[in-house]
Amino acid sequence: MARYIMALTINPNAKKEHSDLSHLINSSIEMLAKNKIKVETLFATLGRFDFLALFEAEDQSVVFKAASDINNLGILDTETWPVIPFEEFTRIFE
């Protein structure tokens, strides 16, 4: 299975339209599980992104679908990166 990091940011329009985003954010993140993605770790951050999710997925198309489902709700915007362990990366160049 391939590993991914998904960075999620609260959509500025959602901040203006909804006074209590907590439930809507949770519903958005649940789109990962609805697409059969098990999140290993979910972080809240103080940086450019509001949340980071680390997960594995069977297929890249599943990740595309989950990200699209989250974005379509209009609460969170996503940016997703496929990742490999650094040790595996360094072996590519041996």
C-alpha cells in the first residue's frame, strides 16, 4: 500500500458562513473513512495548514476520490502528497 500525507486547510468562505465549524470539519475528515482510507495519524497544526493526515491507501484513485469528496463539501481544501520513507528514498540512488 502507498502512503500519503494530506494537508487540509479550512476554506476561508466556510469560516465566514459557519459559526461552529467543528462538526463540519469532522464530517469532512470522515470522507477518508467513507472511501476506505484508514488514517494512521491526524495532526492539528499552527502553520500554513490546519490539519495533516498521514494514511495508506490501496490505490491512488481512491485518494483522488477522497480528496475530491472533501473539497466538494466546501469546508476544507486539500493538498495531497505521496510519500516514501527517507531510507527507501536514499536506496533509489545507490
